[in-house]
Amino acid sequence: MIALLNLGRLLMVAWIVYGLVLIFAPALLHRSPDQVGGAIQVGVAFALGWLLDRALSAVQRRRARAEGVE
């Protein structure tokens, strides 16, 4: 479960980088400038990454509680 959450976090970082490239350097992707679309993608990816971090911490807390470590 933790490996899957970490993979999701990695994908969110890649999505944030993609959105930032859309905003600041769209020529690298051979696309026209799309600052609004890039900003929306960065915001959504950041929110999903934050939620994944919360889920990961909840899983780790539950695992620590089950092992008796507080």
C-alpha cells in the first residue's frame, strides 16, 4: 500500500512539472502557450498530491499503532 501511495506521489510530481512546463516553456512540448490550463493542472496535481500525503501518513500511523509504537 505504501509503495502504491509513493508511486502516486511520484506521478503527481511529474504532473506538476508538466503543468509548469505548459506555463513557462510550452515550446519544449511543441504546444502553444496555455497558462490557464497549466495553472489548473498544477493546482489539481498539487491538491491530489497533498491528499496522497495525508493518506500515506494515515497508513503509517495505523501501522505504527498496530505495532505498538506511538
